[in-house]
Amino acid sequence: MSVILCGYHNMGCMALKVLTRLGINIPAVFTHLDDPHENRWFDSLGELAKRLDIPVYYPDDINSGPWPDMIKGLGPDLLLSCYFRQMIKEDILSAARIAAVNLHGSLLPRYRGRCPVNWQILNGETRGGVTLHHMVKQADAGDIVAQYAVDIDDRDTALSLFIKLEHAAARILEQYIPKLLDGTAPRVPQDQSKATYFGGRRPEDGRIDWSMGVRPIYNLIRAVTWPYPGAYGFLDGRRLMIWEAEPAGIEKDTGLTPGTVVSLGNDRLVQTGSGLLRLLKVSRESYPQANDGLPHQILKGGEVLG
């Protein structure tokens, strides 16, 4: 039995390790060249495949050039996609003798599309998970093989949730890849009426609207904090990054304009549209070191984050 892996990121590395532990033949790995302008905090699938002496390829477009014919020639029993950044078209999907499946970072049919981990934090979800599903023409719409749910804690960030999902994904692959290969895996159609879809996110989407309530702002901060680009406001015309914060538990109307910084002892609080947000870690432009505290010289009571 053979499995071709199309992947990237830590999820792709995790999938390759699972396939290797299962003793499955992996004739090829398809992945992406690293973007020198991207904050690459994750492991390299290409480097891992090379260490394991598995042929690795970096197609600009897997659906064109020599790649479709090459994949058909390899005759895989299974095609597995894990955080691969290109939509794989039906011409390649049909090359898999048994199935072509994808690992997605949500409990489908909810949170189809891009950045599901970040969106779940942003929307204040308390339950998330991963889904192994068949790939079809429409993104994330194929029949479900298996799902594992995880709790999303109120202090989870996108990174801590991602780590939880990695562990859940490893369990799914270890249990259900063998079932797919021997024909015993379940296949359950998605309830299309419950589908939700979210698009990609850009660094500028991290700008805080201080007129929003304290909870939505808190969720935005933990959804995009390091290693993602971060949430921000402006002070004296300069961008101020807010990497960690928490609701202050003070929701009475202060009469202050949203975005106003309030100094209470050693605390630096910001008035939101409903309630005060306590700032715990901020910086100018770049991420501070782990032991950095709040640079008090930046913020003073009465100043405004625009």
C-alpha cells in the first residue's frame, strides 16, 4: 500500500511521521518552498522528507506541468493532504486508487476555508477539532471519515489551539489511515445546511476597533498573537502591537472615549466600547522577548490608541 503526501507546516510533518510509524510506503512528498518573507515558526516538511530519504517535490502549481502525470504514474492507493496550500483538482484526486483525503483544522462543516484555527479563537468558540474528509471539487465539502473534538480554553491562543489540534490529528491518522487502506473506514456526508466558510486573513486585519466590546477585542488579540502578525492600535501616529491582554473585569461606563489608556497603579487599561482591557505585553512593531514586561514608558494615562 502506498500513500502520496501533499503537505506543509507542522501538520504535514506530523502526517509524515505517522505514515512512517505505520510502515506505509511513501513514494513522494509534495510541499512548498519556504517564503523568506514569512515568519516561519513551524517545521519544514521538505527537510524532514529528505532526512527520511523520501523523494520530495516543490510544485508551483501541482495541477499543471509534469505533476498530474507523475502522480498518476506513481499509482498511489491513497492521496493525503495536510495543510497543503493549493487546491488539488479532480484530475489528480482521481489518481488515488482508494481515496484522496484532507485533514482540516475544524469540525466540519463549520469553519470551512482558510485559517480555521484563528477564526475559531476570534469568534470565541469553546469547542474545536480536526476533520479527516474526502476531497472533492468544492473546498472542505467532502464526506467525513473521522473527527476529533478538543476544548478551547478561554486563554487559548491560535498557537496553543494549533498544538491541541496536532495531537488530535495524529490520533485520527494513526487510527483511520489503516482503515482507509483496508476499506473499513466510515464515510459520512456533511450536512451542507450547517456549513460556514471563512476566508484568509491579512496582517492588517489585526487592527483593533476600540469601539467593540472587551470580549471581541480580547479574542482578536489571542487569535493573532505570536507567531501570527499580532493585533495593534496607534499611539502618537506609531503602531503599537498588543501581544497579550485580558478583560479587566470592569465593565461600568467610565465615560471615556474607546481607546483611551487608563493608568491604575501598575496597571495599564484601555477603554473599549464596553469594559476595560488590561494590557500585559505590548511592543513597537516587533514581538518582545518572553521575559519582557509592559514598557510603561510607552503608555500613560489619558493617551489614546487610535
